[in-house]
Amino acid sequence: MQIHELETPTPVVDLDVLDRNLDRMARYAADHGIGLRPHIKTHKSPRVAREQLARGAVGLTCATTHEAEVMADLTDDVLVAYPPVGDARLRRLMGLPARVNLMVALDSAEAIEGLAAAAKEAGRPVRVLIECDLGMHRVGVTSIEEAIRLARLVTERPPLVFAGVNFYPGHIRSGEADRKAPLAQLGQDVRTWLAAFDKAGLKPGIVSGGSTPTAFESHQLPGVTEIRPGTYVYNDREIVSTGAAAREDCAFTILATVVSTAVPGQAVVDAGCKALGREPLRVGAGSGFGELVDHPEVVVKGMSEEHGILDLTSSTWKPKVGDRVRIIPNHVCIVTHLNDFIHGVRGDRVETIWPVAARGRAAKV
Amino acid sequence: MQIHELETPTPVVDLDVLDRNLDRMARYAADHGIGLRPHIKTHKSPRVAREQLARGAVGLTCATTHEAEVMADLTDDVLVAYPPVGDARLRRLMGLPARVNLMVALDSAEAIEGLAAAAKEAGRPVRVLIECDLGMHRVGVTSIEEAIRLARLVTERPPLVFAGVNFYPGHIRSGEADRKAPLAQLGQDVRTWLAAFDKAGLKPGIVSGGSTPTAFESHQLPGVTEIRPGTYVYNDREIVSTGAAAREDCAFTILATVVSTAVPGQAVVDAGCKALGREPLRVGAGSGFGELVDHPEVVVKGMSEEHGILDLTSSTWKPKVGDRVRIIPNHVCIVTHLNDFIHGVRGDRVETIWPVAARGRAAKV
């Protein structure tokens, strides 16, 4: 099958670029002796996870219980990097196959107590990472004392096992030059926190950091044993804007069709926010909700649910109804979640198709 | 089952409110002798579509081919209000059961020629609406002459049948007082366009307008025979901001759990943009990506993929890890598309669950 035969809108992944992205991160981690535990939120696909494991990933990182359930078929080492709060969530986590060596990240005593009760009832050891806020200000304890208090609480709640700490440097998304100072600060903070844990007699076995924008600088952070990048498999406009990937490293595009040119100065494609998401770029990183592979000067300037409005004012391109375009999304992880199948292509040939099996919640009554 | 037993994040629909919303629109249409052909993009669910048909809907409106395939099991009268461009799309449309009296909306000669060829090959009559741009500037022909030229082209391409015209007043979203003038202008434009069609000997049998914000004013527009509102079944913050529904008419919420309170001044819930979407409100209509049913002063101020950040700075509420909240989304149609199942509740009792069967594209190789 050729790419022009595909119904649109549909996600298309360039398999050569995907392979290259997978190789590059695996090699970086191996070269620096850092464990790679990729976050599968970006692809939600066993097909891609298998490739990551085949290249030496030490395990997989998930956010949702459904992701963990799907990925448990591929690895025995699963980190759920999300606070395990709520009876239903705990029940599902405890229901993972017994062979799975589960690890979770959390930041509260409430989460520890709930998990401890569930783990005890299930007779299941669970490794715990204490999530530390080192600047992202999303989740994570904000003081060293509180982090140590929680780590100690974990040690007092068998079958929980204190495994280490994790942090997410998602606030560092600036270009390579501008992130030198925040990275240096982060390195200093990590050193301080780890020293405090050591002093408390709670040396973290695992120090888990990393995200795609800073992944290739992880070796500059003292003590980091693992990284959890996700987006690197596909990349997107946001990652390109951070300098962590080049435009030609974007493996994932939405194939779309021009369906209307009736209104002057624009063309309408069949990829709206239900196909492409409505994720903004950071201020200064560019405009629009996606850009055309073949016409980088053309961005998706606006969207309805099933309509994407291409801004033609900076282009000499004159699209016709029926023309096809490939769009690089701003934030690919969101786009994956909107779609059920991915077409893998080499050149113009559609080589394979795979399900986004960990999409959704699989939550029924 | 009680609502507190549900795993989060999950969509919850208040069945009493849903019934009331369905009744209200059906009654309005009946009272004014206007055909109601609801757009099912909002719910994508046979369960809700059946209720709309039972209340007298003349047919259903869809955007995607998959929506049309799913809804064809419930009605013989389907409008695909989307340009039928591309071989794969046409093939699927022509594959709808023969009993379905298909109608499509389009705005180009290219779309007409493609559809005519496919319809001829399939031996299938297809009714065509010419989409007119009356101010939305998304799709739709912008000149009366072009609209008439396309209508005439349809009459020359059997088995296509010229059925009428449609427009989408989606640009009129201001509050009730502020939309008097644009509505009056729209009424005048509709009158002018219809007169020109009449004069050309192409009297439109169907004049299809309407969207939820202006639906209850459709009788003020001359000649409108049908309306296609979608969002009215659930409503959302955006609709409330237009005055077309009250806050208590919002039937659809996302049930979420507080998973972290570690960072001061905020709480984190497990509904991020993969559960709640990242649709902005119009400027002036409010801030954030959703608001809490029980704490209207608290909005979701920021989101990651699986994290929603509640802004607590204007509230005296002190959430604890494990607390549950219900969030009214900004734009519910997007949220439906993110989820696979809907829980229907009355009070605290979970009465039913239904699949979002027309979600996604169902597109395979």
C-alpha cells in the first residue's frame, strides 16, 4: 500500500527516523552508563516499547494504570510515575501480573498509607520513589525534610520498599544555550538533596531524572542513575524548539487532505483539534498548532474539531481541494492519545500498522 | 454502584440534566416547526442519538465517516456535514447501507465531481447541500454566484440531487445582548442568498442552520427549515458563557481525584489534557480549562498530559490527597473524543455506562 491510498486524517510514522531516534537515545544512555526507562506515554504502543527494550531499556515508565497493564506484557520492570491515589487505581495496580516488579512515584503520606494497605493486602512488594520538586512545581515534595520524612515512612511500611527518588526537569525547555544556567542549578540541587538523603541513612538506589529536552545532558547531573524520556521516539515542534532534536528527527506526522479552499487566504484540511490536538508552543517558539513538512512556512493557524485552517499568507503555495499534506504537531504525545492506529512508512510505502493499545483508560463499570 | 467507586479520571453525565436538555431543544424545534437534525459530534454515542430520534429528530448530522457508519444503525437519514473529499472517504460513504438516504454538505466543484463519480459508480443517489459562508470564514462558498454555480453543477451530475443549502453561524458566540446585531445581519444575509437561489430557479428544499449558541433564535432567521445543534445535550463552560444554557444545564463533568497537594497554593488532580482537553475559552468568557462544580471559584489553571493544576488562590477550600472533584470542561465535544466510556448517573448512583462508539476513525489498512 502507498501512502497516498491512506484515508485521512491519520498518523504516519517514518520508520527510518523512528529507528534513528531509538538508536540515538539508547546509545547515549549506554555510553554514559545511565539506565534508560522510557516513558511510553508518547507512543502508548507495544510495538515501539518492544523496540526500546530490545535496545537495552532497563524497564518502562507509565503514567496511567491502563498503560501499565498493557506494558506489563512486555517487561517485568514497570515504573508508574504517578501518585497511586484512589481505591480503583490501587486495585488495578495490585492486579498486575505477580512477576512484575512494580515501582511507583509519589509525594504524600496519604499516597504511602493507601499504597501500603493495598500492597499488604495483596502480599506484593512495591518499590517506591519519592518524587521531589526541583523546579517544575507540578507534583513533588518541595522540601528536603519532607522528602526524607516520606522516605522513612516508606521504610516503616513493608511490603513497601524505599527505592530512591525521582524528579522531572520539565521546566527546563529553553534552547540549548539558555538552559546552561538552570541545568547547573538543577545539578547543584540534586547534589544537595542526595547528600541529605545519604546523611539520613537513606541512600537512594535509584535517582530517576530526565525528559527529552534535557535527556542528552543527564550525565551532567550528579548521581542520576536512570532517565525517563518519552517524546524522543517521535519528536515534535516543541522538542525541535528546545534544540534536543532537528526538524528531520520528527518521525510522526498527521497526514491530512485539503477539503476546502473556498475562503481566500487560507486552505482547510481535515485535521482539526480532534486529530491534531490544540497544544500551544511556548512563547517565542513559533506560532500555530502544527507546520507542514513540505511547506515549513505554512502553519495550522486555527482549528475546529475536524477542520484545520492553514495560513497561506506567507506562502506562494496554492493548494487545491484534494491535495495532501503532512503536518508536524506541536506536542506529539497528545496526538497519539487522539488516535487508535499508527501507520509506519518508509518513503511512500506503508510498511505496517500498529494499534495505540495503551490509549484511553479501559475503565468500565 | 455509587459515583465514589468509579476510577478516575472518567466522564460522568447527569441523566436528569441530559433528559432536560434533550427535551428543551426538541420542544423548541417542534414549537417552531423547524426540523432538528442534531450533530452527534458532541456525544458520538448511539445511546444519546437514540434519545434524540425518539424525541422527534428528523435525522442525524455527522462530521466523520466513522460517525456516519455508527449512526446509520439508528436512522436512515444521515447528513455528513463535511466535504466528501478523497477516495477513501468516498468509498466508506458509498459503503453505508443502501437504505440510508445520504446527504452531504460541500463547497467546491472538485468535491462535487469526486462525489458524483463515486455515487454514479455505486448507483446511489446522494443529496447535496451547498455550504455557504455567512460569516464564519471556515468553509463555505463566499459569493452567491459561486454558490449558485455549484448548485447548478449538482443538478447536472445525477445521481446527485440538489437538496438545499447549509451554513454554520459558529462565529456568533457572544452573550445574548451582544449577538442581536450579528443575528439580524445573518437574517438579512440568509434572506438575500435564498432570494438569489429562488431567482435562479434553484429553490433550496432544505435550509440548514443552527448551532447551540444561537439554536433557540433559529426561528428569527427567515427560511431556515432545519438546525444542527450538537453541544446542547451536555453543554459546557463555553455554552454557558453565550447564555444559551445555565451552569446547572451542564450535564457532563470529568470526575477527578486530587493526587498531590505538595506544591503550595495549588492542588493537582488526575485530569490533565488527555482527559479534559486544552480548549481555551473565548477572551472575556473566563479563565482556565475547566471549573469545579462544587467550587466554582476554582479553575484548572494549567495542565500536563495527566495532571490538572487547580488554582486555589481565590478559594478557602483546602483539598486533601484523595478528595474527589467534578470538573465542567470548556468544550465538551473535545472531551468526549478523549474518552471511551461515559457513566450515566442520577444523584450519587451510577445508573448506566455507554460506549463512545463513534470515537476515533476506525481506519485500518
